Amino acid sequence: MAKILTQDEIDALLSTVSSSEPAAEEESSAQSEHTRSVVTYDFKHPNRVSKDQIRTLENMHDNFSGHIGSTLSAVLRTMVDVDLVSVDQINYSEYIMSLVSPSCTYTFSAKPLEGLCVMDYSPTLVFSFIDRMFGGGEKVLEIERELTGIEKSVIGRIAHKVYRDLEKSWANMVPISIEQRSFETNPQFVQVVPAGETVIVVSLQLKLFSTTGLLTICYPYVSLETHLAKLSAQNWIDATKRKNLKENRENNRENLQKVGMELALVLARSKLRMREFLSLEIGDVVTTDVKIHNSVDLMVGGRKKFICRPGLFGKRRACQIEEIYPVIEKE
């Protein structure tokens, strides 16, 4: 016989079902939140440079950090550690607001890149460089003032060496020629692009003794826009291969310069029968078809390389090269 539930049992069963439904809904909601990937995107500040291009810029300036680390260590006669911190794309106004005042800010052109770029040195770092150039030690300097004329000249020499290293870092992708345009101590006066324009900011951390500071380079998007297609990972790999091939070619050329080669000047050729050759004696004259004023072949390692005219150089026998023997390519 089927059991009939009492009213109390029915109420208890309904309360159990109603209490379990929210838990199931919460569990399904949690699972959907876990599987769903949401990325915040600001349409006012779009990412105009792709991640692939940003990675290429990171690789370029990572090499740049190694170059200026060696350069500054040689100039300051002590170890300078340089590390790449970040490569970010932000608004130009955000970059200017991040700089302190008084600052040590340079603007420079980097043709064929359009417009002007910005390079800023941390004031603490600048005064440490100047102190070290004038024989200072490991003292940390906390100075907040503008540079004097002599100090500007000293730090300007360092800046020009940094420009040359930056040119080397760009050489494999887009060969640039850097020319300094201005020096400013107030970042608010440095207006190379509108405030809302997108810029790429490269931040490098420099450490000299106990002093640590930032060197930042700001590339406006308009400067990179026409060359962004070249800033790809594949182009970076190809450029690295070309650089290695060039270095190998130079090494091989330097090594081959020390190798000795046999040179032979063919003055004349003549055909003789074996009977005539065997009957040759001292004083016999062999006639040839080559006249005394005709050019002859110069053999290098048994191969024709030059067409020359024989003669004398002082008391030595010599030949004057007239032209390079034409190379016939094999099909």
C-alpha cells in the first residue's frame, strides 16, 4: 500500500527544494564566471600598437640596455647596471605628468621617423653621473635644482653617446639618424604632440652604486606609424640572422687576409710536338703567338683572375693589373 505523506513532511520537502535552488544557481553562475574571460577596453585610449610590435620594441631596447650599460661603464669608470623595465603605450599627457620638475629632458629627431621624440633622465641619476665625472664616490645625492652650464655640457656628452647606442639598436630594423633638438628643465614646455596622442614609452632602470633612477624614451605613435609593419617578430628574427651573417662574413674576411696565395703570370703559350720538345737544347728559341706588348693572364690559385701587362718595377719583375677577368657563371 502506498505511503501517504503528512502535511508536515510535505512542508519539509518543499522547504528543502526551495533552499537548494539558489545554491544551484550560484554554482552555475560561478562556473560561467570562471569560464568567461572579460577584458576591459577603454575606447578613449585604444591600443594602436599590437602586442607583437610591442614585443619587438622590447627586444630592441633590451639590446639597447646592454649597449648603454657598456658605454656608461666605460665613461664613468665604474659598473652601471641597466635593465629594461617596461614598454607601455599611454597618452602623452600621462607621460608628461609622470616627469618631475626640474628635469633633464631632451627632444631629438630620428629620421626617417617623423616628428620629435623625447628622452628624459632622472635628476638623481643625472647628478650622480656629474658627481662621478668630477671624481665623486658612492655618495647618494638628493639635489633638486636646475643644471648649470658646465653640468649641461657634461651630461650632454653622455647623452650623445646614448644616442649612438640607440641608433645601433634600431639599425637592423629601421636605420635611424638621431639629431638633438632641444634641452628642457620643465617637462610642461616639451610639447612634441597633442596631449591626447598615443605614445610608446620605454622605461630603463639605471643603477650606479646605491643610486637608482629611470631613463625614459618617448616615441609618438605618429613617428612609428609608417614603420610599424617592419616591427614584427618575423622581421626581428630575419634581421638577427642578417646581422649574424654579416658578422660571420667579416670574421671570414679577416681570417682570409692572413692566408697566402700563389700568383703566376702566364707570359706566353706555345704548342710543340713531342719530337720537337725532346730535341730541345740550351740556346734554342721557341716562338709564340703573343707579342711583347700584349696583355697576359695573372693566375691566382690556378684560376684566371686578372688581365695584366708585364714589366719592371725598379729592378724587380712586376705586372700592372689592367682589368679583372670576367667571371662566367655556370648555368
